[in-house]
Amino acid sequence: MENKPLTDALMLAVSLLGTVLFCRFLYRHPHFAGRKAAFFGMVFFAMNPFINLWAHEFAIGMAAFSRWQRGLFVYDFRFYSLMLLGAVFIGLGGYLLARIGELSRGNAAARRGIVRACALQILLSLPLFPLNPIGLMPVLASLGVLAALFFATRRTARPASATVAA
């Protein structure tokens, strides 16, 4: 890839734009319940790998199309595994963004889905790190989502215990 720094900057800008638009959608909902900054962080950490892996799928598809036009395309395990890995992580990213949307509307049960999606993303991506350092990106993003999840919802004061002194 010739313009890797430019491509990385573009993907970061698209991720930020996607985060701003998605958060605007969340914040304007009448049932929004949470801390805006924490939700922004969660959405950004979920959106960044999601957008980057869409770009990954597009780049691999364009390279395959270019090879096909030149008569050099070979469908092999490498191509299949790259496309499958991208599709799996795109699916996880979409699921994660949907659960974040549910949590922003006060559905506390969405927390479990967020934690499970992050754990699965870490388990699938961490073994890729020795092969390619970019494999650490989904791991760090999932850890960022989990850290922001801790601050995302407002905690209400618990009512005093109703025990009666004897």
C-alpha cells in the first residue's frame, strides 16, 4: 500500500465522523439514559475497528478484482480467510454498536451483550497479534469499550435498607 499514513488518517476521520453521527442519533432519542462522554468513547472504540474492517474488505475485494481482470486471480485459503475474518469482525462490530444503542436507551440487559461481544472480539483477535501487529487493534478497542462501559450509565442511589431495629 503506497499511502498507508494517508489511508490510516482517512479511516480515523471516517471513524470520528461515524461516531459523531451515531452519537447524535443516540443523544436525540427521548429515552437516552447515560453519560454522553462515556457513550462517545464506547461508540468510537466500537466504530473504529468496524470502519477499518469495512475498508479491509473493500481493499481485499478490489485487489482480487484487479487480479481477476488481469487473469491472475486464484481463490485460495488466504483470500477466503481474509474475507471471512473481515466479515466476522464486521458482524461483531455491528452487534456491538446495536447493543450500545440499546444500553443508551436504558436497557441494562445490553451490558451482557457488550461484554460478550468484546470478549469474543478479544479471543478471536489476540492470537493474530504475532502474525500481524494490526491484529491488536480490535483487542485495544474492546478494552476501551469495556472501560467506557463502566462509566456509561448513571448509577442511582440505592434506597436505605428497610430493616427494623428490634
